[in-house]
Amino acid sequence: MTRLPARSAYLLYAAGSGLFFACYSTLANVYRVEIAHLDALQLVLVGTVLEAAVFLFEVPTGVVADSVSRRLSVLIGVALIGFGFLLEGALPLFGTILLAQLLWGIGSTFESGAVDAWVADEVGEARTPDVFLRGAQAGQAAALVGIVLAALVGRLGLAWPLRLAGMGFLLLTVVLASTMQETRWRPSPGTAFRATLRAGLAAAGSRPALRWTVLAALLAGAASEVFDRLWQARVLSFPLPLAERLGTSGFFGVIAALTMGASLIVTELARRRLDAGDTRALARALAGITAVVAVAVAGFGLAGNVELALACYFTAVLMRRVHAPLFRALVNRRAHSAVRATVFSLLNQADALGQIAAGPALGLLALAAGMSWAFVACAVVLVPAVMIFARPLARSESVAAAD
């Protein structure tokens, strides 16, 4: 297979991963409840194992990407995710599902920072915001296909979408191995692993902008855990005549498809309107987006009817999907190439730490005071993040390795 230009290879990666992840995630929780018969505590532990794996392995795997090969790190990550999804669909047991989450978590740490750093090096920092937004659109369009595919294949059994997603990620690994090229980056000689780790940690300790960015990632992670785990339960607390006609899985499948379709439009509008080459403009845009997310999450928790709740849910999800590529673009513009993957790994680790630390506490709040107040608490957590994007990050000029 012919090597592709970096932009085309990234769009292929984004579309493939979006397709197969949507195929997996659409019915994964239904599979765990109806086929594996997990109880509520076990479902929480599944998420905890995933985030713990991310927290423990993010920095080591990021250093591998910076000191060995970013392309190789991406390929390892995509393959491990495929094996994890395939294992979960093959054996509906609590122990194997936990192992599958461990493989998925480790795989995502190999992949996450490496692919962002690879794109920045191969296409150049000036073009990365547009490439990231185009990649988000490709992933969202492919995810629509993945949602439909999950619904169709799920008729054969709830395990089949998971198995198909696992096989799809393994096939994507083979395709990317044949099409990705790495021409503008070379590993450092000698003790590169230790030197890169020291440089990445030095960047975190010595650069104020990076410290603020890590804090913003931690706050975003803390706010996202309860929203992601409990939003379906909150919607189901309302009378849902449509869900009775479509079935629960069909109802939430329609919501996923509508959200993904709207994401394509919103992301394109952001790509056209935002001057992504202006670092301060990126930071200000992220401040505004985060503020909208906070208001929408609070509104979702306090809504008195399902129509308002779903409107707030759609707003929060759409803004979060625009936030992700813009945040990556902001960090890419400020991170020194030599430690870029390590910087992304530090940010992903901060996000995981926020989820691990805040998830149980906000879950207890939901039990004690009701889900509504847990969502309000999530919104409150986001307020400092708005201030960070609006002031320290909008004024900072660089996030780089120590000289």
C-alpha cells in the first residue's frame, strides 16, 4: 500500500477510529448489563480501571513516542484498543471486561499524545488547527456510520458490535502501518527516554502556561466523569413515550446520531470562523466554549422536562466536541516539538486524575442529594477553567521544554 501524505493519513486514522469506536460504544453498556450482568458497582469499577490505566501509563507511553517513534506508538495504541474491544466482546465476564479496559486504557495512552505530536511535526504547526478540525469532522461523519452499524449488527447479538469494533481497530492498525510516514522527526540518540522524561517534567514545572493548562485539563476531567456516566440515567428519569416505541437502545441511538450529525456542522462553523493561527484567539474561544458547557451542564441538571434537558445535553456535547480539537491545537502551538507527546500525556494524565478524584465524590453527592445537584457541581467545577482560558492562557506566549 502506498504511503499517504500526513494530512490524508490522519484523516484516515480519524475516520477509522471514529467509525469503530462508535460501533463499540453505542451498545457497550447495554452489553455489560444484559449479557455480562454487571451490577452498578461493577459498572463503576469498569470505568475506574480504564481511567487508572490512563493515569498510570500516560507519561511513560508519551515518553516512548518522543524518544522512540510517534508512528510506532500510534500503531501500538490502535492495536491494543482493538485487542481490548475484541476480548470484551468474546468473553462476557467481569474479570475479562476489566482486563479489556486495561488494554484499552494502555492503548489509548500510546495513541493519544503521539498522534497529536505526529500531526504537528508532519504538517507543520500553522496547519494543525485546520487538520485537527477536519479530523474531528471525519471522525464524526464516520461515527454516524458506526452507530448505524452497531444497531444493525446488534440484531445478531449485543456482543457482535464489540467484536466487529475490535476487528476493525486491528484492520486499521494494518492499514496505518502501510500508509503512515514519519519524515520530519528523528529520535534523540543515547539516553533519550530519560532525557525526554526529564524535559517534559521540567516543562510542567517551569512553564506557567503549561501548569495552567494541566490544571484546566484536571478540572475538565473532574467535571466530565459524572456527566458522561449519569446523563442517560438523568434522561430516563423523565417520562419517555418515544423510548417506549423505539426501545431504550434505539432511543439513545437516535440521540447519538443526532448529536454526531450536529457536531459536523458546529465543527465546520468553528473551523471557518476562528483564526486558529492566533494563540490568544484560541484561548479566548476555549474560555467561551467552556462557559457555555458549564451553563448547559447546570441546565441539564436543573431542567424540569425532557425537552429542556435534551437541549442542554446537546449543547454541552456539541461544545465539548469543538473544544477538544481547539485545545489540542492550542497546546501544539505552544509545546516544543522535542517533548510534545510527553506534554500531551501529562495533560491526559491530569484529565484522568480529575475523573478518578472527583467521580466517586460527585457520585456520592448524586446519591445523597440527587443527580441534579451532581450536575450543578460539575458546572461549578468548570468555572475556574473558564478563568484559566480567559486570562493566564490568553496572555501566555509559550509552553515549551526548558532551555
